[in-house]
Amino acid sequence: MFDVKNKRLLMLLLTALATTALAATIAGCAPQQADSDKGGASASPDSFPTGSLMALHVNGELDKTDDYSNKFCLSCHPRDVINKGNEDFAGIEGVNPHKAHLESGECLSCHSVDATSTLSCNECHDIPLPDGWQSAEQGAGPIHHLE
């Protein structure tokens, strides 16, 4: 049916198609350059407050999305890695804002997309702030000192 020359040509063609398909698939997951017509997302990371998501994601990871749901965040930042990276937060044994005892759970409760991020734990506690963050407004109850 096919001679050796035609089989080689067919194999080269199939290999080229498979390689192209793989490259397109991988490119869909890679950080993209900002579109010049996408308002805030095309701005330099330096133009956003330190600690905001736009300042931290400097390779364009957020340029093509308006979805800042927990599902979206956890697709790149697995919960177990987040929890481990925040053990003994601010050098205080046992403190981990990502294992909060209250049912906040939403990434955007603390992490701001393009403004100053707010440590919500400080409504009741006095945890030292990461660089560029602000404290939540203190509630009416007592402040629980953790140090």
C-alpha cells in the first residue's frame, strides 16, 4: 500500500502535527503578555501596591482573567503548599492565617487584586504585617495578642 518513502513522509507529517498540537496546548498554560487594550492588567507590576496580586504576579499570569475565585487561585497555588509556607507566620509559633479558625476562606478576603492587601486576622489579633499590607480595622472585641 505505502512504500518506504511514503511511510517516512507520513511519519514526518504526523510527528510535525503532534508537535504543533503539543506546543499549542502548552502555550495555553504559559503566562501571556498583556494586551495593550486591557486597562489595568497591562500596567507595570511596579504601579500596583506591594503585596497586591498584580504586583506579585509579574509574568502576566493574571493578565487574561477576571476570575479571582478560590478555584482559580488554587489551580496554581495548592492549599497544602500555601499552608506549609505560612506555618509559624511572622515567627509566631502556631499562627497560620491560611488555617484560620473563622470561616473566611476566600482568598480575596485578604489578598487584593490591585490595591493594598489587608490582614483580616488583625480584626481581633495583632499579627505583624507582611511588607506592603495593612491591618483590618479592629473590631469591638478585645485584641488577642499572639506573640
